[in-house]
Amino acid sequence: MTASDPAVTRFVETRQFLDQIKTRVGTVVVGQDVVVERVLIALLTSGHLLLQGVPGLAKTLLVAAVSKTVDLAFARIQFTIDLLPSDIVGSEILDQKTHEFRIHKGPIFTNLLLADEINRAAPKVQSALLEAMQERRVTIGNQNFALPAPFLVIATQNPVEQAGTFELPEAQLDRFMLLHRLGYLDPEDEKEVLRRNTRLGVKREGKGAVARTEFDVLDGQDKGSADQLVRAMEDVQEVHVSETFIEHVIEIVNRTRNHPLLELGCSPRAGISLVKASRARALIHGRDYVVPEDLFALAEDVILHRIRLSYEAVAEGHTSQRVLQEILTEVAQ
């Protein structure tokens, strides 16, 4: 292909679009390049993403920043212990004038849904997302409603060891393409966060003013269009996946099902997620083909939340991370 080839031109435009998103988000979020990449993968594949970390690691800020870089409808739900399923999907309301029920749609009818601190809500509420995440439709009363396209859930959760949290059930965890675990920034990046915060200043509102936050930084900047995102999603489907790559994915998935230390292995959805996420990562890195590096870079985020150690393995001090690394090392040899 030559530089004037339409396919090459489109590929370059897609790369520029993705780089613009990363640059804009980077003006707000420091030292989280891998997390930004995972969010882009979720956007490009319509795969749901779960971000796990202690409070204060900019999980909510990251998702809000991404929503302001692409022209998509955005909604946020703060999950709490008293949240009801109807607070998410909507409900039937009796109209006092007509004495008929009408549908009130909930915040789930959006393109990008931020489910903030999802594991602070009761399991019944968490299950309200299952139909939406898998089928991209919800049921209110006796009616089915399709959700807008694209539809993507990016959820944040605190570690389950923290007070007031509920562990997500396996069925819901499996709906998330990726679960990325965030850690603390290194000292240099944290120093840059503090420097930027000191330069935020104040924002006048009426006769008063409030201190500006990182959430205000992206206001007023140009957004990427939904059209550009759709083209990028289409380009992901053109990324080549070799038979050898698929065989590696199948081998990894099967090893989790047969490993003596695991009582729960990966579902077929894990293999699908590995391939889809690898294609998106390849495009983000400027390739139209996947390589083993994509597979091994994403394996932990795709697989760890889908496997579970046996009781005996936990008692002996084994960890899911160590078991997965052993599997990946064996496959790589």
C-alpha cells in the first residue's frame, strides 16, 4: 500500500484521533498511560471496563476526562447501599392526569455510563446491570428498550477489603471485558500532580468564586466526533488476527480450566475478550495486526477476575496472579 492509498490515509487519521484523545486526557490525568489505553480499548470494542483501586487514584476523573474528549452522551451513577434497580434502569410512573402508566427512563440510557463505586451497592442492584451490559437493552415493566449505540459501562470499585463493599458476583464480573487494578503513582508523577493542582486557580461564579478542580480543565476544548469513534471501531475489525494467535488464546483459556489450583477457569467470553482487546491495542500502537505482546500485556486484565483459586490453594498461600504468570510462561515457551 502507498501513502496515497485511502486505507492508509484512514489508518493515519484514526491514529491521530486516538493520539488526540490520549493527549487531552493527559492534560488532566498524570502517569496513567496504561489505564488510558485500557479505556480506549473499551471504547473501541464496546467492551465494559472495571477499574479497581483505593479512593483518590483519579478513577472517576479519568472516565470524566474521556467523556469530555469524545462527543458522547455521558451519565454517572453513584452506587450506594440504598440505591434501587429502578434508580438505574428507570420505572413505570402513574400519571395522575391520565391515570395511565408512563415510562421514566433511568440514567442507563446513555452512551458512556460511569458506575462509580459499583461494589458499594447491594447485589440486587448490581444485577440490574446484567441485561444491559450483555444485551444492551433493559426491561421496564413489560416493555423492552434498546440502549443507545454505542453503549459502554466503565465502573469503578474499591478493594473488597474496605468497609461497606460487596463482592461482585462471578456472572457480573464475567460481563466486564477488562478489570484493571490501579496502584499509587510513582513520586515523580505524584509531584507533577501537585504542581498542576497549584496552578488551577479559582473560577468565578456570580458574585463569588470556587477553587477550580481537575474536572474543570477540559471544559471548552474541542471534542472528537462520534463519527470518528465509529470509524476507529470499524478499523479495529480490520486488524489481522493469525491462526497461531488464536491457538495461543485457546491454550491459555483451557489451561485455566484444567489447572489443579483453580476451581473456576475462564469462560468462552474470556477468549473473545482477549482477541477483541488485542486488536484494539494493536491499532492504538499503530499496527494492523496483533502480536504476542498484545496477548501477554492484556492477559492479567482479561483473565484474573474470571478465575478463582480453590480453597486448598488459598490455604497454601497461592495467588491468582502467580498461577496466571505460570500459565503465560508455559505458553510462551
